[in-house]
Amino acid sequence: MTSAPGRRSSTFTRLLRHGFTDPSAAERLLESAELSAVRDDPVLLEALGATADPDLALLGLVRLLEEQPDRELLDTVIAAKPFRDRLLGVLGASAALAEHLARHPADWQALVTYEPRDLHPGVEEFERGLAEATDPVALRVAYRRGLLSIAARDVCGTIDLAETAAELADLATATLRAALAIARTAAPEDAALCRLAVIAMGKCGGHELNYVSDVDVIFVGEAVDGADEGKALRAATKLASHMMRVCSETTVEGSIWPVDANLRPEGRNGPLVRTLSSHLAYYQRWAKTWEFQALLKARPVAGDLELGEEYVAALEPLVWKAAERENFVADVQKMRRRVVENIPVAELDRQLKLGPGGLRDVEFAVQLLQLVHGREDGSLRSGTTLNALHALAAGGYVGRADAAQLDDAYRFLRSMEHRIQLYRLRRTHLVPEDDTDLRRLGRSLGLRADPVAELNREWKRHASVVRRLHEKLFYRPLLDAVAQLGPGDIRLSAGAARERLVALGYADPASALRHLEALASGITRKAAIQRTLLPVLLGWFAESADPDAGLLNFRKVSDALGKTPWYLRLLRDEGAAAENLARVLSAGRLAPDLLMRAPEAVALLGDGDGGGLAPRGRAGLEQEILAAVGRAEGAVQGVTAARGVRRRELFRTAAADIVGSYGTETQPAEPDQGALVERVGAAVSDLTAATLAGTLRAVVREGWGDTLPTRFAVIGMGRFGGHELGYGSDADVLFVHEPREGVDEREASQAANKVVSEMRRLLQISSADPPLLIDADLRPEGKSGPLVRTLTSYAAYYRRWSLVWEAQALLRAEPVAGDEELGHRFVELIAPLRYPAAGLGDDAVREIRRLKARMESERMPRGADPKLHTKLGPGGLSDVEWTVQLLQMRHGAQVPGLRTTRTRAALVAAREAGFLSADDAQVLDEAWVLATRVRNAVMLVRGRAGDTFPTEARELAAVGRYLGYGPGHAGDMLDDYRRTARRARGVVEELFYGG
């Protein structure tokens, strides 16, 4: 039929106005024979325009009408508004259901009339709808017919999200029963031998299923009276397998959904069907935390329901004890992080379910709280997320406002997921990228003005709410438990608060609650800011090995700085400051002890003007210390100022080390362990050198004015000279002087000795600052020799009396303070000793090996495990360093790269020169770095130096966290250390003792 001039233009405009995106195609469809009688009916156009996708709805309607034998369907569409809305609503939201209707054109009858019971059907109603399906193909058709009725009520708003999800779970239950009936009919002999219960898990078990989802199940089997158990289990396994195939396999009508039994004990490696006693034995002995979390949703749905109820009753007590397991919260949170880490990068921003701010965040948070508090409160034991969230809010376990926001966000995100899956009936959790799909999705959710923009805005808003709240959900009520709440608000009871703190790893929940009350109660602005900060801080403390210490230390710092205007503002406004502080305060004793002596150093933890955590460098440190000494009145005040700078910078170094080792939410942990070691070694060595330079200046000023009667230099030895000092290291040094022209040698010697004596005394005076111990035992003649010598005296001694161990010790000698020119002349003096031109003779090599063996046997502390001693044990620091030093003394005269005081640099030079293989060099380097890291960790954790791992469990766990081992993996850390050291010892045996 030809349109009159202008008619097409008018229709085109009307179609655009009603939401059609392809008006030309829509015009052609409206002019088809099937719609010829109603093409101008405004009722039809209005109804199409109200759907999610008018173009899709019109196409589906025409295809359905093409398959009809008469006008009954078309007349019903025009005459009955409820039916019209249901049918067109489905056709405009689901291409897959439109396809089903085109293949089964009589199924539209399922949408015509609804009895009251049809508005909210349950399992029985769905079972009646599937009753005539006796084979897999018929079951698929009947299942889609049931799905069609649910989708119609859903898209028309007759049922809400929770009701839709529940009906989908009920339809799945009826389908599983029908599939099991088909399997039993096919194998009556097997059915007669066994009792088989099907336990729904996951979203089906939780009565909150998606349109398209794997249906998770667990099977429980028992022999009937008189039957052999082995035969019965084999029969049950055949029935279960057949039932799964009925649902999962693809036929001419497609598949229903996969039935997934991988949540069973031992996963896919375990038997498909177990007896109840076998299930119970597994969960009592072997099950991991996540398996108890999964059991929250266990629900008998098919087969022998009495056996299913016995299964749930037997396992329920174990589920509610799961929160008592060691590292329970950490295990659950680790599982959540692993899920996020496994999302492909290209999908991360489109993931509705698994991504940050997605559905899984809400579900994990709710389940965590259920497991903690459901032990005592039976009202929380629901498998349905929204019901459980409501119960948590009603009981005061979650703030009401937080719960309301999460409920709203969860409903919106699940609705998005439902509509995305409904379109093609495909299992997906990804938000589409195509504008056409986004427009249909937005319109299906009632967003009509600008569907794509509105959808993206609402999606991001709800995801942001989830991201912000899902972790705070666990901690915020702890503050309400100790705060003044408004009328009608429900607080977490003291018992529930203690339960939650214990689950988080707090050993003394009563003290923790007192700290929270002191910090967060009241109506002051300070308390209000603390209530904002503490939910996040509590989470970070809980990730450490000692959350009690973290919270106590935070209270101490807050008490000390609470009245300063910048402290809480720094934590609130500087992105990194609060997390950095939480890591530092809960990682051990050293950093908090340094901070408590001068809490204003908290400013270093911020992003802005505090200077950050980057090391200062020797030049800057020395300039600051010398300036402070210059302003001081006397040596004591000057050295006090120098020690104050040292304390602050030790805190900066320790904090940077902790943050780099733990990582933060925005910055992952430093993967290069060697870089962390070198950063600490360089920073502490530079700081020690600058402190000695300032102390020397202060002593000389007070005793002699600007000029000492003798030129004076400090030579760093050992780890100090090698730029490898740790937090607990003494400063190994030599002192050298040279009388100035015209000065009597005796007067010069007295002055030099007085300088040394005063430096040592002033650096050890008891004060708020940690002492700096000077160790000069590596000097000629050791403790029996003079503390300070002239350069000439050193030359005479080394020429006549020097032993091989002294030459070896001089490998690490480097000037660190005082007269630079004199220091360089000392280095020139000792060069032939430490790098002999002819290398080492056999006697010297034997002597070095003898000394090493003697040191190992005599210096190992009684009762210590040699395999875990980082300094003297096999494969420890001594093994690696003596091996490297032997190579330096043998070849240093010929290989310039070996002439360095630094162990790792010398190892690289030895490898490049071909004195050891790349593999051997790597083995030695890894062992040296690991041993050094362990020593640093022990000092950070215990606040005192140590060469072996702590024996106390919390301290050992804290060392493990610093080294990158998660909760419960201290044993793995010790095994890894032994393995690394054992490999290094093998290389040492070959290179040091055998070469």
C-alpha cells in the first residue's frame, strides 16, 4: 500500500517520539499484513513505546503473529491492557524469550490471565507447570514457559527484585526435581538402592537466583535399608550425573543451565556423592574457611528432603563456629581480593558482580557479619543477602543508614544484572559497551529521559556507595557501641562488639573497646573526625599481626597530638597519611617507640608538605645537623639536637620500609627485596655518618673552638663502611689523627683521645633519643690497643704486625666523618693490605677458613637453631660475606670492580669477572638479602636487635607480614628461609671451602 504524501513523515515522527530508534524499519513492520488492521491504533503504539526497546518489541510481535493460525492473539493484545503490557514488556526486554515464543507460538496463552496464586507462584505451582515434561527437550520448553511468566511479572513491576530472584530459585528447584524424576525413571534399579538428597548452594540455595546462572549443588547419598553402601553410592552417583546432564546438556531447545557440583568437599577432585558421615568428617577436619561461608546458603531442594534436612542440621553447628578459626576474617578478605585479582583487566570496569563496588562486595560483607554474630543470634541465619542485611540492621550489627544504602545499591545492581541476562538469556555479569544495549538496559530500569547517561550515572553512584561502605560495614558499629547514639538507634551490644573484635584478631577486646570509647565518644569535632577515621583504621590494624598494639599506639599518638589543629586534618585529608600511620603503628615496636618520643613526626607520613618518606641523603642530613650544632649552647645541647634529628630520620626510614614492605591500597608492596634492603642500609648509614659529623663538630667547638690541635678522621668499618647498617647496628669505626704543624705529638694525642671519649659519652647519654653505640674493636690490637692512632702509627703497625683477619676487616673501611683528606690518605695506606698485588697465598686462605670455622663454632649462641641464625648459620650473612671477601682479597688488585666496600656490588663484579656463575651469584644474593631483611624485621617488630626469628607467635607472624607472608603462613616463611640458606651454603662450600 502506498502512503499518502506527508503520511510517512508524520508516522516517522510519531515513532521517534515513542522511542523507536529505527523508524523506517518500524514503519515497514507496522504496514505488514499481520498488523494491517491495527497499524493506526494509538493504543498499540503507546504500549510499544513503553517497553525497554520498542523496535525489538515490534519485531517480536510481528514474528509471533506470523505463527498464529487466527486473530485471537492480536485481538487480545488490543483488548486486554494487562496482557498487552506483559507480552510487549517481555518482547521489548528479551530477544531470547521472543525467539522462544516464535518457536512455541501457543505459549503466549501463559500470560493471558493470572489467578491470585499466579501472582506469586511457589515451588508447587512451578512443579505443576513442569509435570508433563518427561524428557529433557520437553523440560526445556516447560522451563522457558515458566521463565516467561516470571519475566512478564518482573518487567511490568508486578514483582520486585527480591521476589523475582526468589521465584527464579523456586523454578530452579522445581526443575531440579523434574530432572531427578527423569533420571530415576530411566534407572529404577539405581533409584531403589539409594536415598539421594540434592542440596542447593549459592544463589539458588539463598533463594536469590539470577535469570541465567550456574545452579550450585551438593549431593548427599545413603543406602536404603539392607543395601550395600558401595553399590548405593555408585547408584546415587549415576542418578546425580544423569540429573546434571538433563539440565546442562544442549538439545534442539538449547540448555536450561549448568548444574555445578564443584562446591562439594575436595571440589572436582572429590566424589560427586558422599554419605552424610563422610561430609561431616570432611568439614570437621579438612574444610577451609570459604567452604563454611558457602554453607550459609545450603538448602535441601530435591530428592530425599529428610536426608537433606539431616545434612543441614549436622553441618549447621560447624558453620557457626567458623568465625572461631584462626585468621578467619583475613581468610575471607583474602578470598575476596583473589576474586578481584583474577578479573581480566579489560573487564574490571564493567564487572557488575566481581569488581570493586560490585555485588560480591555486598555479599561478602554480609556473610562475614553473619558468621561472626550468627553464633549467638539465630535471626541472622538467612541464606538470602537482603534478608540477612535487614536482620543485621535490626539487631544493631550494621548501622541502619548504611544498611539502607547498601540495600538500595544491591537492588539496583542486581536489577541491572537481571536485565542484561534477560536480553539473550546468557550468563554474563558485564555491563555492555554498545549504546543500543545500554539504552535498552536504561529504559528497562525506568530511565527514560537520557537512558545511557542516566544509567551510567546511577550505576557509578551505587558502585561508589558499595565501595565506600562494604568494609566500613564491619567496623563502624564498633564505634556506635561506645558512642552516644540518637533516640531509637540500636547499638551493637558489648558482647557482640567483643565477638567482632576477636574475629578481627584482637586478643584483648575489652581494652580495644576502652580505646575506642576514649577516642570516639563525645560530641566534639575531634570525636566526630575520629568516628570517620576509625572504621577504616580498624580494618588496616586488623590486617597486621598485632591489631591490639596498632589501636593502643593510635590512641597514644592521638592523646599526644589531639589538641594540635593539623593532626586529625592530616589524617582526614591527606590520602596516604592515615593508611601509612595504621601500617606503622601495627607493624611492631620500633617505629611506634620512635614516634612516641616526638609524635609530630606523624607529619612525615602525609602526601604534602611533611617531606614524605623519601630518604634525605647524607649531604642534606649533615647540613641540618651541623646547623643545629652551630646554634647550640655547648656540646651537650648540640649532640642532643643531632640525636633528635637521628631519631626523626630513623622513624622516616622505618616508616618507609614498613609501607614499602606491606604496600597500601593504592601502591603495591615493593617487589624488589634487594632495593628495600639497600634503601634501609644507605639511609641508616648516611644518618649515622651525619650524626658522627655533628657530634665531632660539637665536641671540638666546646673544647678547642674552631680548630682541633690535630687533624682527625672517622673511618667506617663493617656494615657501616659497607653502607649496610640495620636499625639495630652499632657503628664500627676506626679513629685516625695527624698532629697539625707545630703541635706536640703528645698534645695532639691527648686531644684526639679526649674527642673520642666525649663523642662516645655524649652519644650514649640516657635521653628520649636512642643511643648510638660506637664500636672501635676492629682497631689494631683490638681492645688492648689505643682507641686512636696517628696515620704514621697505623702504617707502622700494618707494615709489621698486621694479621690476615685485619686485612679482611679493612675491605669495608671508608671515611665517614672528619678531615676528608686525612681519610683518603688512610684509604690509600690500606689499599695494598686489603687488595694484595699478588693475591692471597695458600697459608692466608687456610687462615681465613680456620677463622671462619672457629667463629661458627664459638660464637653461635647456646640453644639457637643454626639453620635459622641469620648471621652465623649456614647460608647466613657471614657465609656470603666471607665468600665475597675472599674473592676480593684474591682478585681485587686486578679487578677494579671488586674494590668496593659493598657486598652486593662486589658480588656483581665477581660474577661479571667470571669468578662465579650467574646462578651461584643469584643464590648468594638472595640469601644475603633475605637474611638482612629478617634482621631488619626482628628489630622493627621487637624493638631490639636479633639474629634469629622470634619464638613468640605474634612476633613471628609480624616478621612474616613484613616479609610478605599472609596470616597463618609463618611456617612457610621458616621453610623458605631454610631452603634459601641451604642453597647458599652449597655455593659457599664450593667457593669458600673448596675453591
